[in-house]
Amino acid sequence: MILSPVLSVALTFALGCFALALVLNLIRLFTAPTLTDRILTIDTMTVNTIALVVLLALRTGSALTVEIALLFALTGFVSTVAFCKHLLRGSIIE
């Protein structure tokens, strides 16, 4: 897939921004004071990773990468709900 120079620069900039956001989230994961903050940080890292995968799909033009991002989004949502339910009730399955 041939990209225009402006789109190529914009994708590179966006990839760098989301990569930096992941690094900052990783730092926050280790310095978060409570378990709730860590769960929210992991959820934010999931969203940033999905954005990176979608940007990679735009750059390469691969439809398979978009499906991978969708599966990762579903897995991230279910895991966040499971973590929160465990935090509130102590068990996931009732």
C-alpha cells in the first residue's frame, strides 16, 4: 500500500505518541498506590495497544491486523470486568 508523505508522517507520529503513552502507563503501573489504579492502568494500556495495532493495520493495509485488534479489545474488556468483579465481590463466578 502506497501512502502519501503526509499520511506516512502522521502515522509515524501517532505510533510514537501511543508508544510513549504505553511507556508512561507502564511507569504508572508500578507506582500506582491502589489496586484500582493498577486495574485502570492495565485497561488504558489495552486501549493504547489496540490503537497501535490499528495504526499498524493502516500502515500495512492488512485486514487481519484489524481482526486481531478486535479480538484484543474483547479480551481486554472481559479481563477488566473480571478484575473489577473480583475486587468488589472476591469471586468472579457466582
